[in-house]
Amino acid sequence: MKIRTTQTDIAVVGGGMAGLTAACYLAREGVEVALFERASILGGRAATRDFDGFLFNRGGHALYTGGAASRVFEELGVFYEHGTPKDTFVLQAGRISPFPADLLGLLHADLLDAGDKLALFRFFVALGTAKPRALAKTSVEEWLDLKVRRPQTRRLMEAVARTLVYSTALDLVSAEMFVEKLQRSLRHPVHYIDGGWQILVDGLRAAAERAGVQIAGDTSVEGVELSDGRARGVRLRDGSVVRASAVIVATGPRDAAKLIDGEDDQALRRIVDGLVPARIACLDVALRRLPVPDRPVVQDLDSPRFMSAQSVYSRVAPE
């Protein structure tokens, strides 16, 4: 829909999950909100495409529960059906072995010898008392150097770390994120969403519309209007301006920097230019049948790869 106003309290740029969430909370407090999304559909990296009944998530596939996302969905009344991945395996030197996901699995793990099993047990004991915030300036690699010394145990934990933080740059990624996410994943299940992440996007959109947010899809914001160092509105592709008391830019960092013209631009660009992007490749394949249905989740110890037959646990494909 096209926007119906030339003035609003808050303009939100970006119709992904961050923008929709911000708009929901503001509108629920009685603030007039207009949201602009340049694509024809909402969701950003959380969008899902349907090809002949096969649902392909554009971005994240797994929802890690028990944190901010779970609280937001509960507070905003966004509900979904899901499955939880189990039956996890590891691949090493061409050999598949069960992943030691719990104490019983650890005792029977054939990829670890007695010394590795003891080291892994001690690692998880130490993990329980770790304070993630205290590790903000410590890299994952540095933290693992302190906690894991046996080579095989180290390979296992590096593989887990790469999957949790979506990066092989363990010398750059903060241990705070890894430790917090690992602690949480041990207490709360991972969810694969029935219908794909678009279900979450649609739920957030419905919550935003119920709260009174005006949503404009297929509407590109060309810049943020600034005056005396403050945002005064947004400039659209057609040259029109929507005035606002404040602007929330919920886009990627480089897109955000392009939207701002003025003295504040240089400060933002210095931050953006210092960021190191993570390059991630995700290949989704639709099959008529699963060739190895009893090994649906595999973590590779030799390469930065993680494989999952998501349709085993959630409704994202035809029966």
C-alpha cells in the first residue's frame, strides 16, 4: 500500500523484523508510526518464498529461543507452530558419528576418547558459570584457547562455534555472543518454523496493523531529512517528504549510512567502514524424497559446513 500521510510522529525505514518490531512497540504506546519498505513484500532477510509448495527461507532457518526474540513474540502476540531438530550427527574424515548432545550421548560418543570426554564434561561445567558480558572484548578463539586444549575436543567446539555465530572468523567474533547463545541453546530448544519465517513476519505485520502502523511497501526512502543535527523526516523516491519528529533506520549498516546526508554522516561512516562483513552461503535444495532420512542434521568438523533436513521437523515442504 502507499502511504497516506505527509507527516507522522515516527518514520521507520525498513520492513524487516527489526523495523516491524520497533513500529509495533511505538504504536502500542500511542505514537503515530509510518513504516517504509522498498521491497514489494515485508520481511527483509526473514522473508520466505514459496516454490510449488516448497518454502525457502531467505535468511535464518533456525530460531534460537529463550532470548529477546521469544519475549518479543510473546508480548506482541505472535504465535507459530514449530519442530525441534534432534538426531544430530558429526562428519569427520568421511565418517558419520552421533553428536554428543547430552551426558548420555557424551558417554557413548565414539569420536571422543576418554580424555576428550572428560575435557568436554569440564568445558560444559565451566560454561555454566561463565559470564557472557565479561567476555565482550575476548574473541571466541581466545576463550577456547583458555578452556579447550585437547585437539579433538577443540575441533568439536570450533565447529559448534562456527554454526552458532555464523562465521569462521573466530578470532574476530566476540565470545560474549557465542557463550550467551550456547548457554541459552542448552536450556531452550531451537525451533524450525512451520511455514517458514514468513509466518513470523506476517504475525509482526498483523500486530503492527492492529496497533495502527501505516505500512508502505514498494516505497523506497532516498534519504533522511536533517536539520540542526536532528532527523526531521524522510525523502521518498518520488521526491516527496514525510515529516517526522524522529526516524528509525532499521536497515543494514551500509544502507543506513547512505540514507544520512550531513555532518553526522561522517561519524556514522567511520563506524560502518570499520565493520567486517561475514560472507555466508546457504543452499536450500528441494527433493521429492530424502535419501538419508535418519541423519537429518550433520555438523562438519573438517569444514565450515552445517547441513539440516529442515522438513523432517517442520512443515516447509509437501508431504
